[in-house]
Amino acid sequence: MKFLHCWFLPFLIIAFDILELVQAQDQTGFISLDCGLVPKETNYVEKSTNISYRSDFNYIETGVPNKINEAYMTMFQQQTWSLRSFPEGQRNCYNFNLTANRKYLIRGTFIYGNYDGLNQLPIFDLYIGPNKWTTVTTQGVTNGSIHEMIHVITHNRLQVCLVKTGDTTPFISSLELRPLNNQTYVTQSGSLVMVSRVFFSPTPTFVRYDEDIHDRTWVPYIDKNYSLLTTGVSVDTSNLYNVPQVVARTAAIPENESQPLTIDWTLEEATAQSYIYMHFAEIKNLKANETREFNITYNGGQNWFNHFRPPNFSITTIFNPGAVTSPDGKFNFTFTKTGNSTLPPLINALEIYRVLDLAVLETDQDEVLAMMNIKATYELRKRPSWQGDPCVPESYRWEGLDCSYPNSEPPRITSLNLTGSNLTGTITSDISKLTQLEELDLSNNGLSGEIPAFLGDMKMLTLINLRGNPEVNDSVIPESLQQMIDRKTLTLLLDNPTTKGKRKHVPVAAIAASVTGGFALIAIGAIIFFVLTRKKQKAPEASEPVSVTTGTVSTGTRSSNPSIITKERRFTYSDVLKMTNNFARVLGKGGFGTVYYGNLDDTEVAVKMLSHSSAQGYKEFKAEVELLLRVHHRHLVGLVGYCDDGDKLALIYEYMSNGDLRENMLGKRSDNVLSWENRMQIVVEAAQGLEYLHNGCRPPMVHRDVKTTNILLNERFQAKLADFGLSRSFPIDGESHVMTVVAGTPGYLDPEYYRTNWLSEKSDVYSFGVVLLEIVTNQPVIDKNRVKPHISDWVGFKLTNGDIRSIIDPKLMDDYDSNGVWKVIELALACVNPSSNRRPTMPHVVMELNECLAFEVERKHGSQEMYTKNSTEFSPSAASDFSPIAR
Ligand SMILES: *[C@@H]1O[C@H](CO)[C@@H](O)[C@H](O)[C@H]1NC(C)=O
Ligand SMILES: *[C@@H]1O[C@H](CO)[C@@H](O)[C@H](O)[C@H]1NC(C)=O
Ligand SMILES: *[C@@H]1O[C@H](CO)[C@@H](O)[C@H](O)[C@H]1NC(C)=O
Ligand SMILES: *[C@@H]1O[C@H](CO)[C@@H](O)[C@H](O)[C@H]1NC(C)=O
Ligand SMILES: *[C@@H]1O[C@H](CO)[C@@H](O)[C@H](O)[C@H]1NC(C)=O
Ligand SMILES: *[C@@H]1O[C@H](CO)[C@@H](O)[C@H](O)[C@H]1NC(C)=O
Ligand SMILES: *[C@@H]1O[C@H](CO)[C@@H](O)[C@H](O)[C@H]1NC(C)=O
Ligand SMILES: *[C@@H]1O[C@H](CO)[C@@H](O)[C@H](O)[C@H]1NC(C)=O
Ligand SMILES: *[C@@H]1O[C@H](CO)[C@@H](O)[C@H](O)[C@H]1NC(C)=O
């Protein structure tokens, strides 16, 4: 059973006639916005839920109201009929005034409904404050997508932002906030993003308010492995989680009652930490000689809960108080009836969440407030970038600001530049709240009044520019300000300069500081679980478990101090000598130096020696290494550690025993030919790695050297991208590289980048397109003896001559899904489009490739699993398919 993408719901309509009406619940604390609803004072009660919606007008300053195509309206609840789209600005944010420390369920609903008539499915990112919540994709014109998360408001403000990431325009249909009891859904750190929330019912009826007083969305699920148990009797649902009656009154049992019940799922991000809530109630009237008792284990026999007997007609919730992870993101739960049980195991409902690490800290709150006031005072509403948090994420920092990003502390504003911004009135005292300000540029405006005395109390200031403000009275310079000028710590620029100071250059803190810790992983261990039964029972604190299984407590503490991680991963040169057995075995020569085989505590590693002279700057090297040590993705070759001992620099990577994709394509490693499915699996994985560099990393990274020799395969033939991230401090060398300012490998190099020297993610997309052409054709990228030397020109040439079959690698022996191959060629040609604007983005590439892989898997294995069709996370382990060539 798979719960993938359960939140993509084709229909949102609730067939409420089959549900018993529960007594009306009040909507205290609900914020229900129908985005783009006009006129702005409109509000209404939605018919199927009785939820009162109102326009989002008071919560957002930007965006354009629209309506979905009328033909689709009857399919959906009213709050999705109108929507707000954001053609302007990269980031646009909703602002809420809330109470700090309260817990909320936050839900965004997105129904495209071809509102713009373009029939182009949007894809963009959703942020909660400065942290990325998720990527919103649209699967079809009428496929809704719902994203829910559970979040504790840290300050009195909450910002939910839509961020444009590609060519399509972000939009939102409705945005809803529901207060939750803060003793429920407790995490050790971070917020919870809903992966799935299901109950077991054959009716495709989606449950929310007012069956659910907290307005969670419950999706019905059932498949052939399960039978259903239902009851008409009311179930006591009064524990803290308040499961709806309709959800509590049905349960799944195994189809074959003598077999265990199993449930499995895969998380999109393999390393994600997860919280799982299972709700149980006995809903059969047990006879005296009947018992239902079962053990719950997961991932091959690890204990979750033993000897569990669901109480009669009363909901019990079992959850993990500390996060769990699984090495490959797969979870597999087995419910086995115990010896004394006469009845099979059951489950009534299941919720799965992943932890959203709130790694990016918001800017100092006083400074945020000051900037919001400055924005209001000077009517700077229309500045496109002045949305969301002023300093973070760094790539969306407000135009005209510079910030410092101290380690594990909120960012601070160090420079405010409002030159030529039509400012009028006096210099606002809100500026005084920016206590770390070093530069203030208010030149070329219509400001008036005195030079305010508070500037003299801002001791960090090194530069104030008030030139070009004819109305400012600069004949009086406040005493304390004059002292700073006299001490030469401050330069004050006025139209009629009477004084001169010396301007000091103030470096802005290094980029690495903005990426705070939070990548340490927790190993799965035996965990202590809570059982919550009745409301009357005191809710447990995370530290005092109520019901304990055998085993130890997972410490579950994450290192919050990145410098500690760094220290552990720094090695001396003598460590390196030991590790590599005095450089006994050369693995190859890579972009930056020779690579040796090594062993580190019984883990195989690859050690890349760098020459000091090739580093452009030692400081940059350090900064980049610190950054790379924090980049973790299952499809990126992980940096295990580094050495900077005297003039010896080395990088220590995980070892990839099956070499690179090129060697494998050429048959240099073994006689086995990579099948089409193998090839698809590898490019899907490599694409996911690249997508992560582009969209998952802060700051985003451009790889700059994507090619088949940089796609490495581990012992299970999982693909990982290598050699990323050092591009800034190291010039890429080696004879195969162009030694100009433009780095990269001929043939893979984006012609637009070559021409303009303007580097973007789209250059990687180009190179990736070349990789795709290689896996289809198995031809050299450049071959002077061909009619068209470059592979993309050659493929184009063959296609225009209608010669499709001759393009495809004959070694595949026609064993492939031709629709899939055709689709890959189309995609590859889109990627190598000379104009970077017309190339797809990596999320799009990943989506398309997944679809092709699914075609192939279905063709080969006759899979019925529909989820592969629209899932971007489909990634079965390649191990079994490859086992013939593994040792
Ligand atoms: C909505 O409220 C009206 C009046 O209170 C009630 O008659 C109706 O049954 C409610 N509908 C739902 C779906 O709760
Ligand atoms: C939130 O508070 C600010 C000032 O504190 C106010 O200007 C704004 O209108 C409020 N927003 C809403 C939606 O109430
Ligand atoms: C729980 O929420 C209440 C307000 O509903 C708040 O006063 C209290 O501090 C919160 N408790 C915790 C532990 O955050
Ligand atoms: C339980 O008792 C009933 C009679 O009350 C009997 O029909 C049934 O077979 C018994 N079941 C088991 C498992 O012993
Ligand atoms: C789940 O785990 C069990 C026991 O380890 C195994 O037999 C079964 O194949 C697994 N199922 C899936 C889908 O991984
Ligand atoms: C259930 O768990 C208990 C405790 O670990 C164990 O003794 C028992 O054998 C398990 N029963 C089954 C059927 O797995
Ligand atoms: C299971 O049944 C045996 C006797 O048949 C009994 O001794 C044992 O206590 C029972 N175990 C539980 C957990 O009820
Ligand atoms: C402010 O920005 C302008 C151009 O946008 C630039 O010329 C000026 O040097 C900046 N001021 C400071 C202090 O950096
Ligand atoms: C300043 O105001 C003038 C007239 O009101 C307008 O034409 C100009 O575009 C404005 N400039 C900016 C940068 O807002």
C-alpha cells in the first residue's frame, strides 16, 4: 500500500448527505481566507462545510484576483473559485497578526482551473517565514493540491510566502489557519509538514470541518489488501487528538485474517525525520471468548508497540515522541496478532508527518517591525522585493538592505540604502531601532527637517549619505554625531560638505554563516512511545513517557552547533596518510586533483588531494567546505570530512564503488549493458540531486560541471552527483577543461553561458540535457567524424530526417518503452535549447523523467501502482534490478 501524494485530490466536494450531522462546532480562532475574492469586503458561508470565508484583502498587499474557468466551478467548494496570482515580484507574502507560542494548522489550497487560459501547470515554492515549506506542483487543470502543516508561531507575526522559481506564475486559492491544542503533535524541534492523513473507508468522501472540529483533512483509503470493519455505534473520541466520529467508526483489518496487517510508505526526502500518529479503537462488540491483541513492528522487526489491545469503542493514539528516520525514507509497518488473540489486528486512522527544520532564523524582530514601519511611513509598498522577512532567505533579501548573519543568532540589518526612493517628510526615528546599522544612504530624496540626534547614538554607523535632499536642514549637526565624525569613525555626506570623515570598509559576514546547523541525523533506535487514551488523563510531557516498550530512549538531540560538526570532520595530514595507506591506490584524477582510495573506521572513502596553489583563496575554500559539509542528499556524493594541515588540503568523500555513468555506458566495468530501466533510474536520481542543489540548498548552487563522468554509482548502483560546490574557490582545471573565466567541459557547456558569461541553474539544465542524449544514444558528445559533431545537433539532424530508430543505442536491443524514449529525447532537446529561458527547470525535468521511468517499470513489471504516474518521489532501490552485476 502506498500513501503517496494523497493530498492531490481530484475533487474537494464533500458528499455530506451520508454523514451524520454532528452538532455545530464554533469556528473560534479560525482564519479562513478565500484568496482573490472581490469585492474585498465579501464574505460567505460555504455550503458543504458551513465555514465562513472572507476575502484575503487585509492580509496581502500584492497579487491579482482571478477566477478559475467557470466550467470547473461545480467540481469544487466555493473557496477555490477565486484565486490570487502573483505575476510580479519573486516573493509575495501573506501577513498574519497572531499570538506568539500558539500552535496552528496551516493549510494552503491550490486549484489552477486554467484561470489564465494558458493551460500551463504552475510550479513554485511555498515558504513559512524564511523557511521553505514545500514545492507546490499542479498535476492537472482540475487536480487540486492541498498542503498542510502544523506550526508554532514564534512571534506575534506569521508570514506565508509564495516564491516564483521558474517561468510559471504562483497562485493560491485559499489559505486557512486553525488553532490547535499545543499539547498535541509535539515535536522535539521543527514543525510538521503533513505527508498523509488517511482513514479507511470505501466511500471517496473526504472529511474535514465540521466532522473534524480542528478542520484537518482526512482522506479515505482502501485497497485489496484490506477488509473493512464499520460500526454505527458512537466511539469515544475525546482524547486530545479528537479524531472525527466518521473516521473512528471504520477500521481496516487484513484481507486474510490470519495474516499480519502491513502498511508502508516512502518519504520524498529520504533523510527526513518523521512523526507518525496511529489511531485505534475496538469497534466490534467482543464476545467473552474473543480478544484482539497485536504487536506493532516496523522496518523489519523493530519494536513500535507490543501487546496492544484497542479499548472498546474508545480511541487510543499511539505516536513517537522523538522523530524517527529510515535510511532510505521507506517505512514498513507490520501489525501481527499475538498468540492469545482470536481476532486480526486493526487500525482506524493514520497520520504521517515529516519534520520541517526551521533552520533559517528570522531577522531580529525589532528590526523587522522597524522595517515594516519604514515601509509604511515612506509608502514603499510597491517595492517588489520588500515582502516577507527583510534579510532571509538571503537570496530574497529586500533590495537596498545588507544584513549580517551571525551563527545561530537572528540576522541583523547592517546597511539601509534608500537612495532615489521619493522619500518625503522627516527622517523617521524607526531607523534608530536598526542598532547594528553601519551604512545609511538616504540620498536623492525629498526629505526635510533636521538631522535627527538619534543618529549620534548609533555607534556602529560608518557612513550616512544625505546628499540630494535640498529640504534637509544640514546647518546643525547634532553634538554626538559631530563627535563620531571628529573621531573619524563616521563619514557624513551632505550637499555642502563642511566636514570630512574617513569611510571605513565594513565586511559583511561570510555567506556560510547563514546556513545554520540542523543536518545531523538521528539513527533509528528503539523508541519510547506514548499512549494517550482519555482526555482526563494528563497529557504527557515529552520527557515522561506514559507507556514504555523495551529498549532505550533515543537521545534524539540534534547538534545545534555547526562548529562542532566541522571539528569532528577535520582530519590531519597523518590521518589522511593512515586512511589512504600512504596513498596506495589511485582511483582517478578528478577536476581538482588526484583521488585515492581510503578507509575511515571501516567505511570506504575517496580522498581527493588538492594542491594549495590551485585554491584561489584559503578563506573561500574553508567557507565552501563548511557549506558542503552541510549539504546532504541521497543523490549527491557526500563530503565526509576534509583536511587542511599546513599546505595539505584534502576532501574526503563517500566511496562510490561502481564508478561513473560513462564507464558503465561504455561497458568498461562489466559486460552487462545498462538496460533502459537502469539508465532511467540513474538519470532520475541524478536529476533529483541536481534539483536539490538548485532548490533545496541555501544558498542555491549551480553545479557547473554536470556530465556523465560526474554521475557516480555506489555498490547498490544508486546514482549520486559528484564534484559540486567548489566552483567558487577553485578554478576547474585539467586538460579537458576550458581554461578561461568560463569553466566547464566542452560539449556540456551551455552556449549561452559561454557567450554571456552569465551563469544560472539553466546552464546545468543544458548539461543535463546532453547527459540525457548520451543515455539514449550512447554516442560521444563530440565526434568530429559525424555529419554534426555535437550530439544535440546530430540528434536534431537525424530527427528532421525522420530517422528516429537509428538514434537509439543499438545495445538496448529494442528492449524499451518507445513512448518513454521518445519523451526523454523531447525533454533532452528542450534542455539543450540555445535560449536558457526556454529550457525547463529541474523540478520539471525530475517530474517528466519519473513519468518515463514509471512507463518502463510498468512495461517490464506490469505494475498496477498508479502512484508512479504522478509521483516525483518514486524511487525504488535499484539494487534488485542490478544484482547480477553486483558482487
Ligand atoms: C450548516 O448550518 C445550517 C444552519 O445552522 C444547518 O442547517 C446545516 O445542516 C449546516 N450544514 C452543515 C454541512 O453542517
Ligand atoms: C497587523 O498589525 C499591523 C500593525 O500592528 C496592522 O497595520 C495590520 O493591519 C494588521 N493586520 C491585520 C490583518 O489585522
Ligand atoms: C500553549 O498555548 C497557550 C495558549 O493557548 C500558551 O499560553 C502556552 O504558553 C502554550 N504552552 C506552551 C508550552 O507553548
Ligand atoms: C466463542 O463463543 C461462541 C459462543 O458464545 C462460539 O460460537 C465461538 O465459536 C467461540 N469462538 C471461539 C474462537 O472460541
Ligand atoms: C516489509 O517488511 C517485511 C519484513 O521485513 C518484508 O517481508 C516485506 O517485504 C516488506 N515490505 C515492503 C513493501 O517493503
Ligand atoms: C509480541 O511481542 C512480544 C514482546 O516482544 C514477544 O514476546 C511476542 O513473541 C510477540 N508476538 C508476536 C506474535 O510477534
Ligand atoms: C495467554 O494465554 C496463556 C494461556 O493460554 C496465559 O497463560 C497468558 O497469560 C496469556 N497471555 C496474555 C498476555 O493474556
Ligand atoms: C546605494 O545604492 C546606489 C545604487 O542603487 C549606489 O550607487 C550607492 O553606492 C549605494 N550606497 C551605498 C552606501 O552603498
Ligand atoms: C517618484 O515620483 C515620481 C512622481 O511622483 C514618479 O514619476 C517616479 O516614478 C517616482 N520614482 C520612484 C523611484 O518611485
